Amino acid sequence: MVNKGFIFSASLVLSVLMALLCPAYTYAQDGEKDVKDISGLYLWESEGHVLKGLSRIVVEVCRNEDGSFIISGFPCPEKSAKMTVDQKSGKIRIADNQNSGIHQGDSVYLYCYSVTVNQDSRYIKKRVEAAYGDVMEDGTIKFPCLDPDTREGEEIWFGMATPEGESDNNFICLYGWNKFMPTSYNTPADLSDYHYIGDGVFTDGWFNPLLRKQGKPEIKDVTCRIWRSNSVSTRYLVEDPYGDERWKSSGLKAMNKKGYLMFDTMNPKCVIIVPLVSSGMMMAENTDKEENARLSEYYLMNDEGHWFYIYGDDIDEVIGEFDDPEVPASSVEGNMVTFRNLSLGKTGAISECKWWGSYQDNATLLMPEGWAGISDIEADVSASPRYFNLQGMEVSNPEPGSIVIRKTGSKTEKIIFR
């Protein structure tokens, strides 16, 4: 398998989820922009750099009462930064020298740099008082970016360090990911697009390792309701996988909240877990003093789903990552789904891989008798194709070059639309 780590790359572009639902701004009577709320999730990646697209994380933008915004998970997981937007001009500003929180007992700060390339093809960075960008008509927020071909111009990099570390060029992170793509929580608002197919038996592989480390009994064979999507026939939901009372009495689950495990069997040899779905597991952290306890919500992932949805690999590329027979992909065999290569995201770092057990721990799901299963994966070549974006919404005329899900009969695959 390939370990795809963080990138050091180029400037910043934010693409707003709200732009999928409505324009990013309207024009006031005087012709100036009137920027709408830019809250939402963003897939942060690089573009126009030699390392483009190799690593991505998801950040969340939330609106403050004063009209400013907080970017959670920026520039590093579980850290945050403040962003302001001029509602009329559409200008965006991220200030230099912001306190981003605590790292290993020290206060760390966000630093902004203007970066150019000299005649020797070396990056030259200069600290600036703020990073400025523009909110575009389609909701994209763009910061300066080097020309991807000539390397001319300037771009913005963001670093996080202690003041001493910044002076010594010793950064905890120094990123120039330059594109925030629109995405959304995949947690279903309701089950209107799903139909119930029966009860399954779920055994967790994410949190049982933590119970094992704590010397507590593992929780296995939990009966859950299983739902199948009406629009994407290979997508399934496990309803409330952590709703069993044993999870609450184990001391791990701090409050009751319904969640889901969402997965796709478009290829039975490589089952992908759909990321950004709330699992319903809420755990208390910082519990040295009860009044300082903070609840974190957890999101289930596997490498297969991370590469497919977050990195944008197609299913054949994902299968190619698992050429080591000792590290197989998640799979379906008969009525049993085995989820392997597991990892976790949580509040403030919802696509960041976290783990506290053996990487060889698996989760299993015994599907109900008569479920659609592998037989529905065969293609119906006579059917006309339908196209969906990565949020599951049907698209009648996809943009050339965009990544879409193509459904032909019962066959579903992710493609680059040509």
C-alpha cells in the first residue's frame, strides 16, 4: 500500500458548499457584491504544484456572531484560524500571527507568507501581515497562486509554529494547499432515500481495541437495522451501530446520539466506507476536570473510502493499492462484509486518520438473508447512464473534467466525465 502523507505545496482556494445550493453572492443595487454565508465543509487540496492532489484533509468553516468565520482543522487538525469577509467587495482576509491553540504544552500561531520562485527555481517566502483573497461568483475563494506552467507570480503559504520555531524556520506544519473544494457531511438528514432490507449483526473494529487496551470486555454481535439506497443501489447504511446500551455502560460513549456506518459495494473485492458520516459515538475528552470535558464526535473510515472519496482515486486505483496479500482490502463474501484498514476522524479533524489499536483489527457485518449483494453489481448494459455528484445529487449535464458517479442499471462507478 502507498502511504499518502501531507504535502508542502502552493496557495489557497476555498470552494463553498453553499455555492452548490445558491450563488455565492448577489449584486446589491450599487453593483457591489453581497457575499452570502460561506459556512460549510471544504476539501483542502493542492492545485498547480508538482505535488498536487497527493494529500487532502477536510476542514469546517463556521460563522461567528460577529460575522467572521472560524476555520476548524486549519492549518493543522484540531487547530483553528479566524477568517473575515468583506460582504460588499467579496474580499477575504486571514490575519498573520493568530493564536491557533496549544501543541504539546506550547502556544502555537498561524503565520502567513507570500512565496515566489527565483531564477534558481528555489522558493522564497516572505512573511506578510495577512493573506488576502477574493470570493468568486461561483462561491470559490481564491488567493494568489503561482502560474502552474511558468512558476511566475506569487502564492500564499500557511505555517504553524511557536514564535521561536517560526524564527528558526522550525514549523509544526507549513502548507500551501490552495484549493478548498465543496463537500458535505454525508450523514443522511433522514432515511427517505433508503429502504429497510432487514437486520444485520455488527461487530465493531474501531473502538473495541480501545476497550481491549483498557482491560474491558469487547462489545460484539450488535443487532442493527440495515438500509439500502434507492438512488445508488450499491450503497448501504448500518443504523445506529453504537446504539447498544453496552456502549454507554462501557464508559466510552458519553451521550446518546444516533449515527450510521455508510458503505458501498460497487466492487465486492473492495468495499469502501463513505467518510464524513457521523457514527453516533460521542466521547468525552480533557476529563482531568469534569467542567473542562469536551465531547468529540467520531467518523468511521477505511483506507479504501479515504482514497476513493477524499483523494479522488477511481475504484481500480484503490484496488491497486492492495497488492500485498497480507494486507487485503475490505470485501464481501456471501452475507459477510469485512471492513479492514480502519481509521477514525473526529470533531476538528474529521478526515484525519487516528488510531489507538492494532491496524489489523477488522469490523464485520453479517447482512440479512436475501440482501441484494453481489448479484446487483453486474452491469445492465442496456440501461441509460445517470450521473451523480459525490454528494449523491443527480446531475443532468456534468461539467467535462468533473468527477461524477455514473450509474448504468445496477452498476455504479466513479469516473472523470469527458
